[in-house]
Amino acid sequence: MKDHRIVINNNSLDNTCENRFFKTDISIGYEHYPGQVHKGSVTKHPLYEYDGQALFLEHVIDIRNGNKCFWFMWYHENGMPKLPGSGVIDKDDIVTVINSISKIDFE
């Protein structure tokens, strides 16, 4: 599997993702875990963790035009993204997602 983490000075940054069009914005937000020097998480803690894997909402940059957006990204325990990309959304879309989740009927 190809490593899609952001690479700076030949170092792969754990809990980051970069593809052809988008990448984690490591300049804003929170560190994914204590001790990381880069940022990118919208929240101080993962949205969900299970068996060493974690789901984050991340700040993202469109590398074609510099636009700021967000994506939900799953990471393996080793810090590599589980998928090389995710649906990119804006702030209004996040509110729509939260509202939709809040209306789920778990009967």
C-alpha cells in the first residue's frame, strides 16, 4: 500500500494525508496526539477510536487553489491513513452532517 502521509525533509508525518488535490493543513487546529509538532485536527481528541485506529475531522487545503475545507480521515495505529482521500466538505456541510446524524433512529 502506498504511503499517503505528508513528507517534509524526508520524514513522513503521522496522522496526515496528501493526495493529488488535497492535503491535511498541518498549520492550524490541534495536534492529533500529544508530542506531535504538526497540527491539522479540528478537535483536541479523535472523534472515535477503536482497536488502535482513529477517526479525525481535519483541516484540509485544496492544493490547486489554496481553498480551506475539511474531511473525515481514518488512521491506522501507525499513523498512516486508511484511505488516500475522503469526501471534502466545507463548514456548512459539516453542520448538515451533524444534523443528519442527530436524526438517525437506532430502533
